[in-house]
Amino acid sequence: MQAIQEMIRVTKKGGMIQIYPLVGFKDEEYPYLDKLLETINDERVVAEKVKTNFRFLPSATHVLTISKL
């Protein structure tokens, strides 16, 4: 969480952070993803899970995008 908050801090307004993959090598989605989204979404940041066609891992079908307003 601290690393993501730091990335948000150094990202300029209008910038975007993308985090991929959201699953581990055992095809398990990060268990705290919903809590993470809830925590970082506020009046200056919009975070959402977006479907992607890119596949590093077969089960990695989404990317986390964090947009700084």
C-alpha cells in the first residue's frame, strides 16, 4: 500500500499508473484488491480494474489503472 501511495504522490495530475498482473503464479487474484480500491479511490484519484487483452499469465485478464485527477 505504501508503494502505491508513493507512486500516486509522484504522478503528475492527469497521469496514470498501471499495475499488472493482479494474480499470482497460482492464478489467485490479490486477496485485498477490493479493499485497496476502496482505500485509494478519493477526490483526487480514480482506481479501477480494467479488462486487458495482454497476457503475461493466462489468468491475468485485468490491469489496475489509477488515474490522478
